Amino acid sequence: MTGSSRTVHLAVYDTFADWETGHTTAHLARNGYTVRTVGPSREPVTTMGGLRVQPDLTLDELREQDSALLILTGADAWDTGDALAPFARAARGFLDAGVPVAAICGATAGLAREGLLDGRTHTSAVSFYLAATGYAGGSRYVEADAVTDAGAAGGGGLVTAGPTEPVAFAREVFALLGVYGPEKLDAWYRLFHDSDASAYEVLQGE
């Protein structure tokens, strides 16, 4: 993986689904990562939950070499036109540069339309949601909570998930970036997905 090792970029646009990446960004920040928001412009955007977010930089200012990961969330606009297509094109640039991308919910459809799922193992809400985009990657669809395609030599890894799996999505991101070792990663997932209180002690251990 190339790119800055401690900065991740979260794409933000109107109606972005703020709950889908809360676990991911919160625990990246708690583990020494800087999370920077990237918008279509520097004008504030409003999340699906009604929160106003001021982007740190614009999509035109985003550079793959400055990032460890690009995160794309769901939003109404992925399914109502081409307004977010530039973010999918940015994802192509990241993957081509060997920098990972993580996409959840409607963002997976954006990647499908861009052709980025045709040759990569992936998932989404349901298979027919992506099939409606007309993409050619149906044979690579996996029925799973979240999926990581490690990428070919020189290509960045890709995490995909459906809208109901923010915890599994975060787990895959943490694994891809090496945020936690296997034991702590399993404990993190058991705590936040399964409410397994016994996992807390593992997470607190050195």
C-alpha cells in the first residue's frame, strides 16, 4: 500500500448516510489516524441525519499519495443521477495508485457503474441492486456482511459492504490497514457487533 500512512479521507456529500461509517472513523481516530472530509466543494453538506459537515478539502484537491484510504458512504444521490460519479472516478485513481478504497451502501453502485467491481470480489445490499446498474461483475458478487478484495499486484485493496453492516465494514477496514492484530480485531467485532462483554478485557490488554 502506498500513500500517507496516517490520514484517511471520508467523502461527504448531501444526504450521506452518517451512521454507516461512524464506527470506522471513530476507531481510526482513536488509533492515531487523522480523518479528513472531502466534499464536492468547501460548502457545508447535510447528512441524512441532518448534521452539517464542513469539508476539509474538495475532491479536486484530493491526492492519492496523501492518503491511506478513501471511504465512500451511501447517499440518495448515488441512485438519482450522476452527481457523485466524480467520487467513483476518484476511487479509480486511488485503486490504480495502490491506495485502498472502502465503499458501503449506495457507493457500491457508484463503483459498479465506474466498472471497478467487474474484476473484484465484492458485496452490497443485495445482488440485484448492483445488477440494475448493468455492470459486468455479477459473478464476483459474494453474499456476505462485508468483503475485502486484496487487489492485484500494484492495485489497492477494496472493502465493500451493505447498508446494514457498519460494524462488519469497520472490521474489514481495520484488518486492511492493520489497525488491530487478529485477537484484538476479533474482540472488537464481538464487542460492537455481538455485545460480548468478555471482549472488552481483550481490547484493553496490551
